[in-house]
Amino acid sequence: MATFNKFNSFVEALAEKVHKLDTDTLKVALTNSAPSASNTVLADITQISGTNGYTTGGTQATQVSSAQTSGTYKLVINDVTFTASGGSLGTFRYAVLYNDTATNDELIGYWDYGTTLVITNGNSFTVDFDGTNGVLTIA
């Protein structure tokens, strides 16, 4: 399973009210270029081509819950599925979560799948978010 890696700027963006994680539109974009922890906005990411079932800018990830319990905040979002249509979708290795509502499409974090992936025509790939522990926690 891929591990979540946060972008360094996410911490500052939270403190400066850039993100309202319970209501902002969050999206997942795909890339085959390794993100850097120092990236800050979606324009810093080289996405795969917007063809064959992938739309440039990615796919929306809907929030299931955004809440704290005993001082620990947890964000839970639904899985995101990409389906190849009209040809293969990819090649990609990274799924990037970002805030599409924020003015500059600020980055939140990414997952490295460890190898390049291609989704062949008619097949799907699901970015499987942890429904129990959430995408991220802040304590």
C-alpha cells in the first residue's frame, strides 16, 4: 500500500486558513514525475496527459468526515477511481491530493506507488484511502 507524504507548505497553508478541509473541493491528480516536499501548488506538478479517461486536474475526492476527537483531527475521504476509456491511461506512479477550491490549487500530499502504472482500456485503478484512519490526522 502506498504511503501518504505531505507537502511542507500544507502546514503553513493550514495555519493561514488556505484550507477548509470539511467543505473545500479536494481532487486527486496523477503524475509520473516524482513530487518534491517543497512543491506548493498544482502547477508545480507535471500531470499525465488529459486523455483516455483522465481529465487534466484530476478527479474529485469527496469528504466522508472532517472532525476531531480528544484533540486529534481526522480527515476521511472516499476512494477515487480512474477508468481508462478509448485507450490506455498513464503512465503514472504518484497520486497527488490538492485543494481545488484554494486560489492557487494548493497541494496537500501525495502517494508513491513504488512503480509505474498503466491502466489499459476498460480497466480501473482506485486510489484507496483509509476509511478507518483517514487520509491524514493532526494531533
